[in-house]
Amino acid sequence: MTSDGHVPQGVRLQKVLAQAGHGSRRKCEELIAQGRVTVNSRKVTELGTRVDPSTAVIHVDGLRVQLDDTKVTIAVNKPAGMISAMSDPEGRPTIADLLEHRGEHLFHVGRLDQDSEGLLFVTNDGELANRLAHPRYQVPKTYLVSVEGEMFPRHVRALLKGVDLEDGVAKADSVTIKQVHDGVTLMEMVLHEGRNRIVRRMCEAIDRPVQRLVRTRIGPIALGQQRPRSTRVLNHVEVGSLMSAVGL
């Protein structure tokens, strides 16, 4: 293998990209010729480049290309009342109930408490899962939160500055008030911490108990119009954006 990742007995780079979902071979040739593809951190513009898909690290427009087609990452819209687990000894509903049609050995990435709703990932990609869950990579998570009472500027400042919890100070990256109606405030909170029930505990600390909590985004992936109880396999661009977000 040469320093740019060329492997004489390997697979043509445009074929690898096409098989990974980046369009036709002609389209992938254009990506290469335009200098939008890197192999092992080096820009590649030669259409004759061959690579070993089992070892090459390929990026298109800065996004990692997932070359292992046995790996799958799925977005789940967890409803309230469901456990963020693949099984439960008490027989309560779990996210595994939504994935019975899948044949892979899947595990969840992080969790939402039973009363919370929204975006959760399940995957069979251990490295991606570990990085998404690790505090080191500080993947931001976005929540729509309905709390009792009006949120005054002092409450917002407290969340941004940090509130004292039993396991240490916790602070939001941003807080945006969306609506106040009939004594209930709807706000959007972004934070990168993943401690247990962190949003609920932060709101309780400022005397604004949570009525409803929905996680709408994890890093670059948004829940969008995905319905409750539904699952959706992430496409190659979405998986690439997640991998890039955690340094893969």
C-alpha cells in the first residue's frame, strides 16, 4: 500500500464509494476528480486508485464513509412509558418491541427515562456507540421541555451558568423560550451531558418541574417528522455525519 492508501490489488475507489451509497460510479468518479474524496487523510484525484475496503479510512466532503455494510444505525422515536432497554425483567414495554423485525444484534446508545420521549439510537456498531456515549466527544443533545410556571430571565441564567446537583454542577449549552401558555413554558434546551435524568433534575433545581420532555436531536441527526414508535435506518450521509462528529 502506498502512502495515499493505493492498494494495487484492491478495489477501485469509485466502486467502493458507489457500493457505500454515494451514487453511480460515474457520480463517484466526479467526486474523486473534484478533489472531494480523501483516503487515509490524503486527497485522492486519480480515478485509477484502488483501496482495501477493510482498512481504508475514506471521507467524502469531510464525512466518513461507512464501508462495512453489516453495520446499521437506527433512529427510534421512543414514546413515553417505554423503557430504553432491549429487555426488561419486569415485563414492561421496551424499545426492542419496536425492532422485532430486525435480525441484527442491536443495542441502544444512551437512554431516555421512562417518562421521556423522542430520539434514541440503536446500532450494532460498537465503536460508534461508545464514542456517542462518551463525555469526551461532547455530542450535543436538543430537547423540547414543557415546565410548570413561567421561565423568567433568572431561571434561564441559572441553567446556563450551572445548577448544583447531587452528582455535580450541570449547565445547559443554550436555552430558548418557545412559548408560555396557561402557566406552562415550552423551551428548547441544548446540552452535551448525558447523566441520568439530567434535564429533569436541572429543571427541578430551579423549581420548574418538567411536564413533558422530548429529545429532538442528537448531534447532526434530528427527529424531524418521524412518528412516535417508529424506527428509521440512517442513510450513509447521516451515519457519516455521526462518525465525523465523534472523530471517526
